[in-house]
Amino acid sequence: MMANGNSLEAECQTFARYLLGSVPQPYVVGKYADAHRVSAVFSQGTRFDNLLVRVARKHPVLTRLADSHARMFAPTGLLRKKLVLLLAILETSAPSCHLIDAVDSGGKLAFFTRLAVKGTAFAISVAAGTIILLPVQMVMALEQRRDG
Amino acid sequence: MKAQVAVVGSGASGVHFALSLLRKGYRVTMFDVGRRGTSPVEPQANFTKLKEQLSDPSAYFLGPNYDGVLLPDADGEYYGIPPGKNYIFDALHDFNHSARGFSPLFSFARGGLAEAWTGGCYPLNDAELTDFPFGYNEIGSHYSEVARRIGISGEADDLARFMPVHDNLLPGLRLDPHSKGLLKHYSRKRDRLNREGAYIGRTRVATLSEAKGSRSACGYLGRCLWGCPVNALYTPSQTLAECRSYPDFEYTAGMHVDYFKVGADRRITSIVARPAEGGTEQEIKVDQLALAAGALLSTKIFLLSVLRATGQRIRLGGLMDNRQILVPFVNLRMIGRPYSPENYQYHLLGMGIETGDPRDYVHGQITTLKTALLHPIIQNLPFDLRTATFITRSMRTALGVVNVNFRDTRRDENYVTLSEKTNGRQPDLEISYSPSADEPDRMREAMKKVTKTLRTLGCIIPPGMAHVRPMGASVHYAGTLPMSKTNAPFTTTEYCQSRDFENLFLVDGSTYPFLPAKNITFTLMANAVRVAEAAF
């Protein structure tokens, strides 16, 4: 799935807001687009992969839904590759690296409380994704198999 | 003036062999492909500062083509080779191989594979040397000499029961808070763990805790994996530079040695080499030849030479490598602790697992997570990436990995040979490996002890995250032309002199008759010094 510069920029903005809750620096956006230019890995996917990316780039909430589903049912698919690429760029450049290096305050109790909340949100997201996306994924996989 | 010795390869064995010969007055010519990396950037900056100070930090960490991004299908590894070190593993354009059950890595770099090592230096003990034609008494002084040359930091502690203590050991490196905590907790549980055959101590590493000559002490910049910017972490290219200060040393880079030619009296008369990037082959006369290109590449030179000389396509059995299992763990006590990039990045602690037979000793290197790229870890957690990033951020200082190593033995079914077909100008190298029948049992038993030890230290192992690395991944290749007291074809004497070609010495891992569960590089260096001292 080839995307032009503007749509990649928008995609990067949405994905960065999803991953770190912040708007990416122009450097990050430029590197994200550059990676798509130099490597075909970030443009090739199945029909379902492409659909998942289209859904994910609409809004960070939908990115989460699509990513939760992808973690369970398409862990090596195009969306995960794009998100991992962006994560790698974010963690190797300042100031976004500081958001990844920072430790949340509050100690162990706060951590486990947050973990419980986030884990529940993930479970809900997976459940929603399963209801909405899994049937589509199965239909598309069957169609792809039928078409050879 | 003494005789001339030709050495093939500039890895850990070759450079120490050459240096010992030069000190004895020999003339040494080293033939090497000798690919080189780039100089370190911003030598005073720590891992985080690099990200702030470099104009294009992502290109440095991930490479201009983003090869350093470990994508979700990257075979479960938790870190990759940084792009700046890709030159170490870059293939030659016409060097081909095929492998079954084995994933070999080759290096044509100046300094060889140890340019990318993590510095573990573990002498073998008498039990592990049982199959070798010498004991610790005969190699102990050479371990000490290598330690004097390269600088090894460590302590004589509980792991000394598995690793003899040689001379010239520097004080241990500064521990990071996580490693310090694990060691403190171990000291409280020592008796119980020891009764169960588990021991924890400091690893011995070829990294300077004190300045030595022109090399600085470790600056704790957290950049070991990307290449130590102050040369505190030893690499063979440092000894190569020392060799080059001798007038009787000639370094011929850019040449790939294909095979040697043999005269009527079983003596090698010359080597045939060609420019690594293509060109006409050259024949170069040699008096004595030492192969130190690494077990697989030296074996290929040997196989091709036999094929050229006799028409025989022989098969050399006994290939060995250490099986490794990566066991990630979470130290519950460390959750939520702040992260500092100013730490030594590689392993500082080791785990010794005793078994019924001392030759079956299992060795673990414990690396607590300090500086590292986190995306390979984050993507492996069973959550969406946002949640996984939160978890990793909070648990970063609590994470660690034990790299568990297993011994290997020589077996005929694991072999190296040349292909029938020639692809281009040469036959391909063919490698075949299958694990021993008892490997699953040994791994299971060891893993029980590793798991129990980590639990006793207050750590948990996330289910399903232990990763059995493929054979070949440890890059501890050995055993194809073993030292033996028995005079037999395709073996060497106790001084690594070939029994097939009188003036040929094999001074790399190819002569190991047994592969203990320890990084072999230190013994490679000590053995090369031993051979140079005793046989020349």
C-alpha cells in the first residue's frame, strides 16, 4: 500500500499520539516518511493489513483498537511493522526518547494500579476488535485463498 | 633472522599468535580481508546524550536503511546488531554456503567476530580440558599473559569454583543498582542456592576498570553494543595495531586466502589469495602457515586445499557450537526505579549451574537492562504497543536476561564439507548440524535450576518468553580439526600442528576437541599464545 507524503505525515501524527500521547517533531515525521521511501517492508501488506492501517490512521482511539487486534491476530502484519518503526524512531531521537525513558511516579502500587486499568482497557479493546475486525479478517483471508 | 610465518585472519587467535611470534623475533605476514568500521562518534557522550547531540540520531542507531529496526518477524531476538557494526558480518560477494540445522555467521572484518563480542573471559578448568591434550597447568600462564595484554576485570568469588583464577585480573567494574541488588540478595540466599547447585558471581570481562596504556578505563557511557568509544572494551583490532608497530610485521589487507598448495613432501609451499573485492588471484610463497580465520573459514581453506591437491572432497565431522537460551526476567524489587544511562551495558554477573558431571557445567551471563533500544522488547509483550510501552518504561530497571550456555561435544554427524557443484569459481561450504539426543533433557534440567534460582532472587520469568537460539547463533564454532594425542588424519598435535601438512598450524577454534559452556574467545587467545610459545 503506497501512501503519499501528506498521508504519511498524518499517519505519523496519529500513530505518535497513540504511542506516546504527543505530537511528533518534524524530524520524526521526516524519518518515518524516509523509511517508507527506502524500504518496501512498510508498504507491502495483505488486503486486511491495508484495511487495518486505513482504520488505524483515522484517530488514535482507532489505532488502539486496530493495534490490540493486530497484537492478537496479525502480530507480524503491516500495522505492527509501521508502529514498531515509529516507536524505534521515537526512542532514538530527542525529545521523544525522554518520554520513553521517564519512569511514572507513585511507586509499585501506582504501577500495578495503572497496569490493571491499562490491562482492562486492552482486554476491552481486543474484545471490540474481535467482534468488529475478526470476521472481516476471516472473510478477506478466505477471499484471498480463493483468489489464489 | 628467524623464519617467516604467514597468518591468515586477524581475529582473537591470529593477533595474539602473531604478537607472541613477533616478540620471539619471527617475521610475520598476516593476510586478511580486513573490512573496517567507522570511528566512534562523540566519545564523551552517554547513550542518552547521543540522541540529543547527533544531528541524525536515528540514522546512527537504526542505520540509513533502517536495518536496525527489529520488526515483529525478527525471530524473537531482543536486540540486533547495530548498523555501525554491520561491516563485521558483511559477506564476500562470491563466498557462498548452505547449512542444515545451523545458522552460521562469518566475519571478514579486521579483528574478526570478536569485534562484536561482549567480552566474557572464562578460563577452562581441568575437567573441561579433559579431552584436550593438556591441562590447566599448561595453559594457566597463557591465560595470565592474555589478561595482562587485554585487561580483564573481575573478582575471585563464588564462580571461581568453575573458573580458575589467573594472574593479572583487574578489579571488577562498577555494578549497576540492579546487579548490585541481585548480588546482595544472593549473598543472603547463598547456602540454599549452593545446595541446589546454583552459584552467582561477577563475570570476568575484557573491559578496563582501570586505565591501561593508551586505553581509558570504562566511562560507563552505556554504549558497549554500539562500539566502546574509549577502547575500554577490548577488541582484537587493538592487538593488531600493536603488531603493526613491529617492523617485522606485514599486514596485507583486502586479500581473501582461498587455499594453499602442497609440495611432494606434504609441506605447504604457497597460498593462493585474491583481492576480496574481485580481481586476479595471486600465489604467495610461505615457509610456515597458521590458519586463524575462525573455525569455519579455516576449515574451508583446508577442505579446498585438500580438494585441489588430491581431488578428494572430504567431510570433516565434529562441528560444535554452544546452544544458548535467552531467559528474560523481571526483578519485582526494581519495578518503578529510575533509569540511568550511565552504566556498563553488558553483563556484570554470571550464574554457574552445577550438574552431576563437571563437563556438563551450564554457564549463564546475567545482563540487567540498562541502555538498550526498547522496541524489540516492547513489541514482544502481550499487549498493544501503547500499554507495552508503559509497562516497559516502568519496568525497565527491573528487566534482565540470562544467556544460558550449554556445552557441546564432537559428533561425526555434524560436519563441514564442500558442495559437489561449484557456484562461480568455488564450491560452496556445506554445513550440517543436528543436536544430540540428550540435549532436550539437559536443557530442561538446567532451565529448572535457572528458573528456581531467579525465583529465589525475587525475580519472575514471564511465561513463554524464554528463547532457544538457533545453533550457530552463539558464534562459538569449533571442533573440525581437533587436537589429539592419537596420530590420525585430519587432527592436529597438542601444539595445533597439522598431521596432514607438516608446516601448517591451526590456531583457532577448529582444534577444540570439546566445547565447554563458556565463551571460547579467551581460551582461543591463550591457546594461540601457548602454541606460539611452545612450537616456535
